[in-house]
Amino acid sequence: MSPRSDALSTAEQALRRLELTIVRRLDGLLHGSHQGLLPGPGSEFGDSRVYVPGEDDIRRMDWAVTARTTVPHVRDLIADRELETWVLADLSPSMDFGTAAMEKRDLVVSAVGAIGFLSGRIGNRFGAYVLHDEYVHRMPARSGRPALYGLLHSLMDAPRGRPVAGAPDLAEAIEVLASARRRRGLRVIVSDFLDPEPSLDPGLELPWERPIRRLAARHQVLAVEVIDPRELELPPVGLVNLTDPESGRSRQIQLTPKVRRAYAEAAALQRETNRIALRRCGVSHLVLRTDRDWVLDIAQFVLRHRRMAHLTHRPSRSGATP
């Protein structure tokens, strides 16, 4: 077998393992009526279930089943079909880094795969924009499992990023995503949200904040922030040579306790600034780490949003109708 065939076989096996991980674990954790990755109230009726006082909307009462069983039942709503999902995958040089179970770029592929497999229903289409080197590459939105496999193959086969003068940043890539696709749907941004000159003032507007706000005005937006533990704190290893992957500049630094403490404080403030900025944009924020169980983190995020969506659309205690 040729080296290229070996590489293709390895990539195919990795994708098969990824699909099995997502389907077996996430579908198991998120079992029941599928309401989408970020559920809304929906407009199609689904299965009936027993009415829960104080939680269910009486306007969704299933009177036919209630009359037959003499037990109050409501009918769930399922999310609208033919969802068009577009993902912006950040494969800039800063993503080629990882000190735990995987690199950040591997976690990007995993996150895109999870979103693709979970949103892949009949009629749904899934496309991507990829920020890599000096271009924002477009992968057309298609439906079906083979198309998703082809997209994931392309992400896995993408060469490692390299410092490029004048390369587009995350804000420019989001602008491309917002201007190219007008049909309403789900938009997902998978990135580390690290700027060349990070801001540590939560009150300042970040470069990518305004583009995300414009994107969220028309679409449902999910921001997936990818983090490696070494970006939050440094180990006590003495003299190290640190390299900025975006610019290629290197510098030797003695990691004294004072330097490590200052780094940890700045990193925590930078992540908090991102969190506040994304909250100002009104988008959902999911954090995935290379040293954590990313499948469990996604499942907990989805279950939490389902609960919030359910509470948002249930009637008030007073029974007043809007």
C-alpha cells in the first residue's frame, strides 16, 4: 500500500472514530426528541407526553390523547427542518498548538464534526468557511453524510499554518461569513479568539465583536472557544524559548514565580474579556479545552440550553397569556 493510501486510511479511521464517539456518546447523552444543537420552540408537532404542572404550556395540550387516557398530555414541538448551518473554522497558526490530549486544531475538527453530525437531518445543509494562511476558504453547503465527511477530510488534511504578512484576521473572516450567506440559520464560529494585540480591558470593544453582533442580528450564533491549559498558566520549568505562531517571533524568558503569576492573571483576564464581549454580542458561548472531555462539555452545554429554552417558553405562574 502506498504512503498516500496509508494516510487516507488513517484519516478515514480517525473520522470513523470521531463519528462513533459523537453518535454513541452524544446521542446517548442527548437521547429523546432531538430539538437541535441550540433548540428553539419549533413549529412542528412531535410526540405526546405527560403534562408537567408548572413547566409545560397548557396551549400545547394534546386533548385527543388526554381524553383517551384520562391523563393530561402535551405535545412537544420539534425544530423546523431544512436548517442551513455554516461554520467558520479557525485554522490559523495559533491553532497548531496543544500540550494535552490533542492539539487545538484537532479539537476544531472534533467540534465541527459534532455540530455537523448533530444537525445532519433530512434536508439540512452544512457548509464551512476556513480561515487558513492568507485566505478564507469556502466549502459549499451540502446535505448528507458523504458531504460532511468530505468537509472533515479537508479540515484534517489542511497543512499547518504559517506566518503570513497581511493575512486576514478573525474579524475579517466573520465579515465574509456574514456577507456571503443571507438565508437565516445557524452560524458557528470555532476559534481560540486570540488577537495579535489582546485587550485586557473588558470595557473595550474587541476587533471581532462588531462583526459578530451584525451576524447575530440575522442568525442564531454559537461561539466555540478552544483553549489549551498552557494558554492559561505556565509550568515551573525555568528558561524557555517562546514563539509567537502568528508572527514567528521568538523570545527567551525565565519563568520565575512572578512571571508565571503575572501570565496567569493576564490570561484569565483575557478570557474573561472574551466572555463579556460574546455576552454583549448576544451569542451562545461554549468553551472546549484540550485537556477535558469535549463530548461531555458539548452535551452539558446542549442540555443546559434546552432547559433554558424550555423555561423561556413556558407560561407564567399567573397563567396570563401574552
